[in-house]
Amino acid sequence: LIRIEVDLYEACFGVDREITLESAVVCDKCEGQGTANNSSPSICEVCKGRGETQFVQRSFIGQVMTSRPCSACSGYGSVIKDPCRECAGDGRVRARQTISVKIPAGVETGNRIQLSGQGEVGPGGGPAGDLYVEIIVEEDEFLVREGDDLHVALSVPMTGAALGTSLSIDSLDGAVEVVIKAGTQSGQIIPIRGKGMT
């Protein structure tokens, strides 16, 4: 899970970001096999390739059979006798990589974006998992978000509120003129359609 901070403008209209992270990737030297010198893993002699060992225990109700992962091969069923020097037989190494993330318009704090196949590679060169990106939207200096609505507080001179006036405010997509009608009271909300979040 990676967290990305975006400002309110980026959250409203969407943005493309590049993130650099360190994760497990397939070892180039052994191509994920974990073996050195083109050798192959050999079948585990303890579990005979099953990856588990079974034990029979006697109790007052009879015999109970339990299975456990094989301790000799860690449940893989095979043992690498000549491991790769680069990855020590794991089939993967840690490396820095840059991933492009498309953050859609209208995201909120807590939204998660799933990037299929962009996570870490599994042991033994297994398939890559998914990477999740969590969005954190920074608070704006003037605009306050409530769902898809944006709120801004305006200070209007008493004469302007009593007689009516118009003011220009900055929205996310440019300046907007707000008409203050005569007799407007303190705390009154004036809606401006279509200027909220995408």
C-alpha cells in the first residue's frame, strides 16, 4: 500500500503521477529459478516432493493424522542445492522501479486505486501481486470540501449586503462572479451551480 497526497485541484480534475518504490522483482541472473549455473531444483528427500509431512498421533479417541509444511523444503517440495548468488535462491531481488499512476477526477481521501500486476513478485519467480495506492487530499487554504460541494467564506461589507453587490472569487477552474442580493444575511449560502467537484 502506497499513499499519495494530492491537492484539491488535482483531486477535482485528476492527475497522472509517477511514483518510485523499492520492491521485489524477478532476478535477472537466474530468471526467477533461484538456481545457479543452469542447474535445476531437486525433489526434497524428506517429503518426496509433496511439500508436507504427516504425523500420526495416538490419543484416547484413536489415531489422529496431522499434516505440516515440510521443514526441509519449507513446503515447496523441492530443494535448491546450488542457489543463485544474486538472489540466494529466492528467485527475486529488491530493486527501485518507477510506476505511472492515473488518479481519476473526483477522488476523495481514503479512495484506493488498484494497479493489477504492479506489486511484488512472488518467491521463486511467482506472478506479481497487485499494488494499492491510497489517496490523501490535502486541505485547501480557501475552499472547504463537503462531499462533492465546495464552500468558501466571503466577507462582505454591510452596505454591500444591504444594498446588493457582486464579487469575484477564485474557483478551481477560474474566477467566478458572485451576485450578492440586497438584504443578504450573515451566514447565508449562495449556490453556484456546476463549480463543485467533478
